[in-house]
Amino acid sequence: MENTLRKELHDLIDKFPDDKLQEVFDLLQDDEYSDGMKRMLDEEYEDYERTGEAVSKEEVDKIIQAILTKNNA
């Protein structure tokens, strides 16, 4: 499972636009995740493991933008 997940993540990174990749990188560099953020990420991952369905790029963009907007408020 881990190798498959790593490959999928690498494939996504290879296809991700540089500007969006920078936003995700910046977000990941911040070690100050709130408990709510951690809980949301855990829930999303558990849902992915259960259903095998991933979120669309458009939905990811919306989620990232909402997080960035919230963190900058």
C-alpha cells in the first residue's frame, strides 16, 4: 500500500502546476497545524482508504484556497 501511495503522490506532484505546488509546499512547511486541520486530514485519508476515491483537482484547489484564506485571516 505504501509504495502505491508514494507512486500516486509522485505522479500527482509531477503533474501539479508549479504555483499550486509552491502553495502546498508552503502549507506543509508550517508545523503548526491546528487540531481541526489534523482531524480533517485524518478524516479525508480514512475516506480515501475506505472508498479509494480521490478528490478532483478543482476540489483540491478550493480546499487549499479555503485553508490559505483562513490561515491569512
